[in-house]
Amino acid sequence: MKGIAADSKVMTSRGDRLAAKLGPGMMLLAVTPGIAPFQRVIGIRQLPYRGPLLRVRPGVLGNMAPSEDLLLLPDQGVVFQGRAYRVADLADGVAIRREEAPPGFYAIDILLQGHAAIMVQGAALEVGFAGFSSAEPLQRVPVDQAISAHIALMATELELDEPPELPSIVSPSSLAR
């Protein structure tokens, strides 16, 4: 099962829209080579979901994508460095980490007229196409060492952005007592 969080921001022909607010007929920015830059939404499925999610931290997918934390179902495809990957295959526990879906979580599955990747919070994500909701419109490839190294580097940078835990400060006057 693939999908995105209902509060994810999807790029439409009129700017960003929450995934939960998308509907049939809306035009989404498609970033797949060889197709029209905008693709019409054919259908939207809102699916209650209980299970693991993957949180993709900002900037992990290059070019500052995603622009903010992005919650995805494990089978969701992401386009990274021109290739499609299953997001669960990219998970490293820091830059892309697993967490449980909160109570009441809904996944949004978007269906378009044709094969495409769409822009969600600055990241290119694969979507289904008319009549084939379970199809993978983009050929996925295995994760190689270069991709793993990039994710590890981003994880290191994310860890550096977190303030370190400092030991409690001991004043010289307290030592003299």
C-alpha cells in the first residue's frame, strides 16, 4: 500500500494544496519526463491506515526536498537523483525513520490520467494512474552504495542540527564548598 499523509502539501496548477483537499479534475504538477507538465486527477482514495510510516526529514532527497517533514507509507515511491525508489528501502533510522501512524491517520492515494511523479512538499513522489491504482508507474531500482552514502551524509547533517545534550554546568564556587 502506498500513500501520503492527508496534511501533505501537493503542488497543483494553482499552488500548494493539502492532499486531503484534492479532488477529481484538479491539475497536479507532474515531473516525469515525456509527459505533459500537469496531469488531471482521476481519483482520490482516503484510506484509514494503522501501521508503520516513514518520516522523511527536510533536505534528505536533495535540492532541499522535502521542504519539511514528510510522512509516507513504506511502499510509496520517491524519485531521487532521477530514479524511483521504494521509500522503505531508503530508510536509515535517522534521515528517513520509521514511526507508527497516529490514531485517526488517513493515507491519501492519488490516481492520475497517466504515469507520473508529482511534487509533494518539494519531493517527487510516484502516483497511480487511471484504472491501475496498484501499479507502479515508474520503474523502481535497488538502492546502491552512492544513494546509501548520500542518505547517511544527510543523517549526519541532521544530527548536527540537533543541539547536543550538554552536561550540567558546575560553577567554581560550588566546587569550593
